[in-house]
Amino acid sequence: MREYLFVIIVAALMTYAATPLMRTLAVRTGAYTQVRDRDVHSIPIPRLGGVAILIGFAAACLAAARLPRLRQLFDNPEIRGVLIGAAIICVVGALDDLKELDWFAKLGGQLIAAGVLAFHGVQLYSLPVGGQVVLPPFILVTLTILVVLVSTNAVNFIDGLDGLASGVVGIAALSFFAYAYLVARTYNPPNVFTAAALISAAVVGCAIGFLPHNFFPARIFMGDSGALLFGLLLAASTILITGSVAGADVSANPIAATVLPLTVPLAIFLLPLIDVIWAVIRRTRAGRRPWQPDAGHLHHRMLAFGHGHRRAVLLLWGWAAAISLGSVSFVFFRAELAAGILVVMLGTAAALTVLLPRVVVAGRRPQEIPGRD
């Protein structure tokens, strides 16, 4: 655990130190997020924060390669593939931050990065449905690429309030780390030093280091360079965990062993998934293309319900923690206790969401979000 803590600290410090430099670069190059109808910020904000996140992640991997127990992970190509894929998708995102690429160019970059991951072994080799279900390689590679595309776009969609995406990603990465680390302790022999845990720990550190610059009022946005990067790194963790965990590693209960290995990774990332699926359905029903932006995301709804900027972010963090950490609890506690934990966390998040606008800011009218359907 001490080596993982060191990785988190390195990622946090390097990301924190690099972010002001990237803000200066963004100001000089004109990389700003302008104020659009669907946005909630009132002045243009510099972006390119994703490049600082990449620096923090790369520094964490470099530090891990020098540590006695984590260095063994670099004998295999997975981490190298993640670094190359991360660099590719961050460059694509940075170009979009600078020049506003069209959707086809960004999709091409995501496909290339996903292909790099698969080529270096970061791909699904089986699905933990009951036992380990092995499908034809073409189907598994296609599923791998689909996971990357969904994850990158989900983070991009939820990146609408200061600090929201950074916090949600940090919570998801912490949940992935707990899942990967504690499940690996059940192996025979136990081996807690895995690529999934290392990537998750580094992402936790990057989110911690970036948040002080990004929380309301934000001095810099992560931009597409950060949203796509965070999405790819979470996808890599998801793929590595899902492909390496068998039902028997998770639970001795036959039903839990069948369901949990596949549902826990999905539940950890459920909040961004709900947002992206909802957006696709909403836009399609309105006769729009799925990638055409609007102001109907979860964070827009929270603001319209009467929550302020900071509280909307904190509440969505609470929902993310309730869903992700609550789902992970099923792996390590009895089903009854885990269900109780999940119900209490979800109930608390729901109560705060409904009651706070009435109790804390009585008489305040919900905000009208321009362009909201």
C-alpha cells in the first residue's frame, strides 16, 4: 500500500505543479472555453488542463517503475500501451482545445488510442459471466474499443461544472483501486501489485492535484484534453479489472460470483453512463444528432432544481460515491450489510438533493438554464 500511496502523491504533486504552467500556455495560445448558451460560466476560461494531468500520470508511472514491487508491472506491455494511448488521446483533445476539431477527427483519435491499448494487451480476453466466457477475438477487441469510446465520451459529457468531472473521475478511480487491490489479496498467492490498481491510483492522484485549480470558481478547465484522457484511463482500469477477475475471486456465493464481476465495474462508472445514455436518447427523440450539445445534462438539471454551483457539484459527487462505493461494498461485506450501506448512501444523496433547495436557500427560485429542453 505504501508504494501506491507514493504513486498517488507523485501524481498529485506533479499535476498540481504543472497546471498553472498549462494555464499560462492556454492564455498565450488563446485556448479558452468561450461562453455558450448551454454553459454556466460567465467569462471565458483557459483550458488545456488535460496536458497537466498527462504530465502527472506519466510522472506517477515513471516513479512506479523505480519502486521495488511495482516495477515488475513494466515487464509487460500494458502500462506502456496505456501511456502511448493516453498521449495520443491527450494530443487529440489538446488540438480540439486549440482549434475546435470536428466530431469525426475526435472519433478517429479515440479509435486509434483504443487500438493502441488493444495492441499492447489492454483488452478483454474473456467476460466474467458465470465463469470466464471466451468469445472470438474480433468480438472481444470490438468490445474493448466500445468501452474506450463510451468511457471517453461519458467523461466529456459530464464535464459541465467546475470540478464535477475531476471529482467524479477521482471517486470512480478510488473505487476501482479498492476493488482491484482488495480482490487481488484473495489470489493464491496474493498479489496486490496489478496494472489496474496502479492506473487507478495514479488517476486518483491526478484528480486530487487538478481539483484545487478546477473547483468553483475554476481558474482552468481540463478541456477535451483532460476529459478524453481521464475517460481512456478509466476505460483501461475497467478493461484490466473485468478481464482479470473471476467470479470465485469476488464471492463464494454462486449468484454473487455470477453477477458481481461484470456489474461492479459498470456500477462504479454508472453516473457518467446514465448521463451519456440519457443525452443520446434525449437528443435522438428531439430529432438531433447524438453528439449535438444541449443543456439537459444532469448538472443542468441540478441547477434548474435550485442548487447553486458548488452544491450541485458536491451532491453529484455524493451520488457518484454512493453508487460506486456502495456497489464495491457487495464484494467485501455480506449482501445484507452491503445492501444496507447502498440504501443509506443513496437515500442520503436523494434526501439532500430534494430538501436542500428548500431548507438552505428558502425562497430561491430555480435557475433557468438557457437552451434547456
